[in-house]
Amino acid sequence: KSLRNEDKFWLRAITGWEFFESGLEKLRGQNWFADIADKFPFPFGLLPVDASWFIATWAELIGGICLWIGLTTRYWALVLLVLSYVAIASVHWPAEWSSFAELWKGYAITDRGYGNFKLPLLLIVLLLPLLFTGAGRLSLDHLIRRRLTS
């Protein structure tokens, strides 16, 4: 059974807010990517840290807004999914773990030495239905598609 349009609206609203808020924190804060640049997965580690910071900040801000209004939703879901993967790999994944029980300790919001990949993993789970099924009827995507096909 597919998601209802109202469900997609709330998925977009909640997920968009989380990314927008993260982008605002970056916009108002200091660039700390230099501290983790060696952990960026290929090919993201090839970019200068200032470019990575700029791209991450504006992808979160613009992507968050576009999710809210349902504009190019599948595109932004993919962009933010990739951004979340990079965040898990470079920031949130534990530096070392020797068992699944130890890895499971990283499924947390705060890092207590085991990583903290819970929030970005949840965001990935929220983005997947938007990527595969789109924004739904309560979106600009739907309105634009209707106008173009009528």
C-alpha cells in the first residue's frame, strides 16, 4: 500500500525542517570540515573543504525548503540522501567497532565514543519514500505536472 498524500506532506515537512535547521547551523557557524576531511568518502574528499562546506550548507537549506513546498522533491531527496551518507561515513559512524553489539551503541543521538548515526539514518529512511514515490498531490511538483499535462 502506498503512502497517502497527507503522509507524504508530513514526511516532507519534518524531513525538510531537519535539513533546513542543519543548514542554518552551518550558515551561522564555523567551517569544521577541515577536521574531518580525511574521512570523506571518495569522491567527496577530493573537494576543497570550503567548497564542501558551501555545498553541504546550501544543499540543506535549499533542499529543506524544496521538500517543504514539494518542488523537485525526488531530486532533493536524492541529494540529501547522498549528503546523509557522507555525514554518516565522515562524522557519525564510530571510529572503531568490533561487534554488532558495539556498533549498535552508535545508534544514538549523542556521541558517547561509539558514534551517533541515529538521526542521519532516520533521515535516510524518511527520504526513501519521497525518492521512490515523489511528493504527492499536496506539492508544487503535482501542480506543475498538472499544468504541463493539461
